[in-house]
Amino acid sequence: MDQTPVYLFAKWKIKEGQLGNVLPLLPELAEKSRTEEGNLFYKLHQSNSDQNTLMLYEGYANANAVEAHRNSKHFQELVLGKIVPNLESREAVLASELNI
């Protein structure tokens, strides 16, 4: 099994007027994600120039841990079930660190 850490950079653009529906869900999402076995960190950021833009920076022990996160009950219920319907757009980039 590959043990190369994987980092996820996600950008969520929240629909106008829906920020109040998304922000209250984030503490539970972060708490549950941080307790996953393969999670290295889970950080949430809000744009300084557009409050409706959230950036997520996540670290996982390997690709299997990313898959486990995406298949977790809290991801399915909170992200896909409750957050995504409030998003205008959603981007995610998986990356590996360059050891330069």
C-alpha cells in the first residue's frame, strides 16, 4: 500500500445568501474529519475579499485515507447532503508534496 501523504485543496463558492446555512455545519465537519484514522490535518479558511468563498486544506496519510474520508458517513451527510446544495461551485485538487 502506498504511504505517500496526499493533500487536498478545495474551493467552495457559496451561493449568495446561503453562507448562514453552511457555516454552522463546519465545526462538526472539521471535528469528525480530524478524528479519522488517516487524517493529518483539516483546515478551513474564508476569503478576505469574498466571504462566500471558503478554502479547505486537508492532509491525509495516503490515497486510501482520502477515499475513506470521502466515503465517511459525516462527509456523505454533511458535505454532499447539506453543504453542496448551497454551493455555486466546488473545486478539489489532490496533490503530493514536491520535496525540493
